[in-house]
Amino acid sequence: MWLTKTGGLTLYVTAKKHGMHALPRPVRQHGTRVAGLLALVMSALPMAHADAVDDYLMRERAVRQIPGMELAVVRHGQITRISAYGTANLETDTPVTPDSVFPIASLDKAVTASGVLKAAELGKLQVDDLIPKYVDVPFPGVTLAMLLSHTSGLPDMGVVLAQRYGSRTSQHYTTAELLDAVRSAALDAGPNVQCAYSDAGLFLAQLATQQAVGQRWFEFMQEVLFHPSGMQHVVTFDPHAVIPNRVSGYTFDDAQHLIRDDRTDVQYGELYNDIGMTIGDFARWVIMLDGRGQLSPASVTRMMTPTILGDGTVAQAVFPFSDYGLGVGLDELLGHPMWLHTGSSGVAWIKIPDLDVAVVVFTNLAHSKGSDPAGLAIAVAGLLEPQLSLRKLPTARGPLPAAGRALRKDYELFYAGTPNLQRYTPHARRLMWQNRRTFFSGRSPRLGALKDWQFLRSTVIEGKDSYQYRATHEHGEIYVRFSLTRDGLIEHLVWWHL
């Protein structure tokens, strides 16, 4: 591992080969080179030993069979570390470097929310404005905030396109065609009735921002957020464009061979194509969440405030987080508030605001196939701040609380994709049913069978009794937390693959 400091930033870049036997053919692991002047500077430096963070990430990269990976750490408003590992493109044998441009997928939820909030700061709109004020859609009662919090009632864009055109794959769409599909969508629920993931809502939020500011959305974001924050490499991931340092995405086929992920090969137009950026650029966006840069403290507070549904309950998710703000997942890590989000391309970020530390992990293996970058980020945070370490939690002593005795079976059914829906609250039941075949179906070939189940701790979170477990599989550990209502139904299920 090379180590250098430049402009106050410490860069740790792997230069050794690790775990080659653990990766399937034709994948090979390679060291990482830094282009240009930085490489010349580093070539004169002595070799440094890998630290605990490198050891953990390189081990997990091999086990999870991730071609390429990158890490950024932010402390006290500064990027203190960028580490690069492995291969950005297997066909050209191109290494991951700090200049690599990754598709950020659903990390753009928070980026989009920050743009809406910035437009509000500039007096161009209000977050609680009704969407028909800006976009001609037949959705009375739906506000911008509902679009950003997935509470509009709109289905996800894949469903919307299937309803309108019969398919979303292997086709190119213009913005006008996407809007036509959204306009004709059959809503799943009324406004602010339930929290259900919807890319279509974020697409409408970007359209509304364009209309409100009188400028193309991407140009507005470049002008008021990206460039002033030093984010100089942000692009739209147009499949036809020549994008320097573009990272290739990968997934697994049914035979568990690595193949190219063609998810970003479809042209959806500037608003719905993925955003691409370097990990350093995204870390600079995370710094905005300190409220000392382009976003005001009031805007950050609004983003991080849990969304309340019309019935007075908190908008919930069954995912790496339990609550949702505006484009941001909200949870806690061993008693510390945590902000986070994941993206389907294999990327994630977390921020622990009371410790002022954030971790960003970019990979080029699909999240659904087991890259699970949020878990990697949480584990790295635990290495940096021991009070955040789930991996060091000892097994709890004494008898297992009665309420927690049935939860191993619930986990096993959840892992198998056959959850007992009667064990969940109505809201959680719907989420479990919708996602029952996707949570672990792509991960289980690499995770393997459940070998051990350890109860770690019980606590009260948001007034609910919560139970934390370590599920040890043949090739990985899942940390799972159940939160139960007074009558013993599962209201929250949060899991992280560390």
C-alpha cells in the first residue's frame, strides 16, 4: 500500500495482490495505480504496510467477489482518506483509481433532495408545494416532499414503464416518454399513506426543480451545488457518451459467473440516467451535510427529519435503514444517529453526525449480488471509531428474552425468501411481500448456509423493543435487528452484511 499526502488529503492506494484464489475466473485481482503526477510522486515513497481497514476491505472484496472498490473517509469537514482496490474494467484490465467515475445509482436520491432544498433556499419553490404547480400531472395532493420521501403513492419507474410500454429493458426512452408514462401511472396508494420506493417520484422532483428555477436540472446542480463544492467530475451516465475513467459494472449470471451489468446501457435521458462521479466528488457532497457549505443547516435538518405519514406513524423501510427523511435513510448504530443510503450499482454512504465521521464505499458489483457497500462502510466506521463496532459486540450472557426466541426462525424464513407475513405489522408485511424474492436471492450463493445465530443485545429504539443478532453464514456475517410492537409483531427489520 502506497501512502502519500497531497493538499491535506491522505491517499492510501493498494499496490499488492490479495486473495486471488477467492475470485472466480476470469477475474484477477490487481494492484492500483494512480495516474499522472500523483503516480510520479508516489513512486519515490517507501512501501507502507496495509492497515486494519485495508485488510478488512481486501478480505471482503475477495469473499464477495467484487472486481473493484473504493473508499473515502470524511472527518470534521475534510476528506482524510481515499483508498482504491482492484479493477474498474476487467476487459481492459484498468485499475480503480481516485479518478474513476462510478455510477451512483440511488445515492442520487439525497443529491436530488439537496437540489430541491437549495432551490427552496433561493426562493424558487417550497418543499411542501404541490407537484402539479410545476409539472402537468394528475396527482392532486402530492407534494415535492412526498416525492423525495417515497410517500407519493407512485409506483417505481420500472412498474410505470411496464404499465405504459410493456417493458423497461432494452429500450431507450426520452424525458417526454418517461413523463408520459408517469402521467398515466396507476397509483399504489393515496398521498402520504405509505412509504414505497419510487424512482418515478424523484424523476418528477427533478422536473419540478427545472421548471421552478428556469434552468436545466443538471446545469442548476452544477452551478449552485457541484462546482462551488469542488465537485469537478460529475457527469450524467449517458450510455453513448465517451466518459473518461468510466467504471464498468458487473453482476452474476445464474451459474454464478461474473458478467457485465448492462443496467446503465439504456438511455433514459439526462434526468433519469445515473449520475456518475468520483468518490472524492461524492465525499465533497457529504461534506455539504455539515451545514457549513452550500446547504444551510435548516436544509440539512429538513432532509434528516423522519417523514410522518398521514396516520401519524413514521415512514418505514425494510432495508439497511428503518426510517426515511428526504432522500436519506435514517437509523442508529449502537446508540449513535446514522444517516445513510445505498445504490443498486454497489455504492453506499453513511454519516454518524454526533461523531462527525462519514464513510463512502463505491464498488462495481451490483448491490443485489452481495457487494452490500453499506455494511462495508459500517464495518469501516467501527474500525475507525471502536464505539461503532458491531463486529466487536460480544454474545449476550444469560437466557434469551422470550420475545426474541422466535426471531431465528423469522430470519431463516426471511433469508429463504419465504417470510411468515403474519409475524409482521401490516406496513412491514407489505414491504416483506414486495421484496421477498430480492433481499437474499442474489447473495445466498456466496453467503452460504447459516452456521451460527448469536444474540448480541436488546435495547429500545423509537419506543420499540429491539433485538440485535449476528447471523454467521459460511462466507459472511449478517447483523440483523428486529423491532417489535407491544403485541410482538415485527415492525422494523434492518440488516447489514459486514
